[in-house]
Amino acid sequence: MFDAKVKTGVLKEVIDVVATLVDEAKFNAGKEALVVKAVDPAHVAMVDLTLDRGAFESYKADDLELGLDMDKMKEVLKLARAGDEVLAFTHEEDKNRLVVHVGNITRRMSLVDTAGMSDPKVPNLNLPAKVKVRTEELRQGIRASESVSDHIALIVNPDGFEIVSEGDTDSANLRLPKDMLDELVVKEKVRSLFPLDYFSNMIKAIGSAPTVTMYMGNDYPVRLEFDIAGGKGQVKYLLAPRIESE
């Protein structure tokens, strides 16, 4: 059974976060929360999202898997008239369909078969550096990097945080000294290189969260953590590094 009502704005945050990496995803509807774990087709990035039942206007579920097509979910969002309009979802078990009520419209959609979808394990990485940055600063750093190169270096040291982008002739960097960061925990400098398109898409998918917490190591994946649904949902992204060739 799955029976839920949710505001459009909350659903949009969830879909934006997941659709950045995959076209289809398995949503595990548990009694207390909706959980999505997915890895992109190239196995470069992963998302681990939890939406607490408190983020919904109403929520009833008993451990069920819903295979959702992200494009169909975006179409549903387009039907809504306002960011706080409430959408109602019910699961038709016999037909394996999801029924969505948007205002006076009823949209039935077939669910994607989840048999072939794996349940990725979130790797337990011991990442020594932690930095909490304002989302808007990260967006600014990405905008500066996009015309320079297709990869970026993220650097954390005891003085602050830096995004560096170096092309053949041009470079761009965003430097945030310690006093401009919400939190900084690092003993010695760490640096990793990442594909810009992935990092950029992840940051662009962040909805209303004012800050992002990043955990990093030298040539290790970066873990991004931020809230959705006004703190009633949590997202973790993992992005594998580009190892620099000598």
C-alpha cells in the first residue's frame, strides 16, 4: 500500500535531485520515510535520499518498491499550478500503476520494473576534511569554471576552501577564507579533481538548502550533504574523483 499527499515544491526537490543522475529510480516507501538510492549509468556518481514522512501532508506506506520514470514525474509537476499545490498519490497494486491527482486531473502511470535495479551500498569512506559552504557561493564558483575547463579541483586547507579550474590558457578560482565558511575541519591540505559537468549538475539540483556540507580526502570521492523539504529530508551525493595523469 502507498497513499500519500505532498506539496509540489517538496516533490520537485526530490525529482530534481534524483533526475540529475538517473532517468529511472527505485523509490522504497517504508513506514517512516521514502528512500531512494541510485547510481548513474557510468558509475561515477551516487545519490542517497531520505524523505521523512513529516515532509508529506499525509503518508501511509508499508515497505513497497515503486519504480519511477523521472520524465513522467516532471510531466506531473508541470500539471501543478502552484509550488504549494498538493498532489495525491495512490498505488494500484493489481495494475502496478501509480495514480496521481493534480487538482481536477487524474494521471495514471505505469511503474518501471524494479527487478533489474540494484540497491547500491553507500561506501563507508573515512574522509578527513569537512567544509560547510553556502550554496550560492558554490554556484558562483561553478559559473566561473564552466567556460574554462571540463574539470575542477576542490581544495580544502586550514585557511579555507577553493575551487580551481584550469584550461589550456585560462583559469578561474573561487577562494573562500575560513571566516566565510560555516564550518571547517581539516588538519592538512586535501585536493581532488572532479568532472565539472557532474559536480555542476549536483549543485544545480540543490533546491532551497542554504548550505552544503562537503567531506573530502586526497584523490578521494567527495560526499555532498544537504537538506531538502525544509530539513525534513536529507540528501547525500557521492562523486568519484578524476585521477590526474602525470
